[in-house]
Amino acid sequence: MAAKNKTTSAPKIKPPKAPKASKAPKAPKEAKASKKSRAAQDDTELVAARATIKTLKATVASLEKSVAKLERKTSELKAEAKKLRATASASVKNCLLYTSDAADEVRRV
């Protein structure tokens, strides 16, 4: 019987697999706290924005009243200016400037 030629070889060793990179999930309590914090911040910003809008609306209303008042005053002043122009024009038309030729004749002599 023929002897089998056995060669001994070292067993193949597989390299260890690298661990998969994964993000550590947030703990549920931390996630809820973070959401609550963001919600509170959003609520604060919303309240501030509403207050700003309210202030701006009041300012616009005040400015609109001022504009209306100035427009009335402008209209009154235009009417008064028109009356003054008419009066001045009438005064100028009724004014007669008289000059005598006699004064010139006296000097010529």
C-alpha cells in the first residue's frame, strides 16, 4: 500500500471583520427632551414675533392717522393760498399808477 503523502499546511485564518460604524442612537428621553426644548424655543420665538407684529400694526395705524391729518392740513393750506392769490391779483388789477407829463414839462423849460 502506498503511503499518502500528507502535507501539513497551516489552517487559514480569516482576519477579523471590522466592526460596522454606526451612530449611537439617542436615548429616548434625550430625544424627547431635545424636541421639547426646540418646541419651547419655537414657542418663545412665535410669541416674540406676534408681539413685534402687534407693535408694527399699531405704528402703521398711527402713521396712517398722521398722514390723513397732514393731507387735510395740506388741503386747507392750498385753499387758503388760492384765496390769497385771488385777493392779491384783485388788488394789483385795481391799482392805477398815475404819472403826469406836467412834471416832465417843467424841467424841460
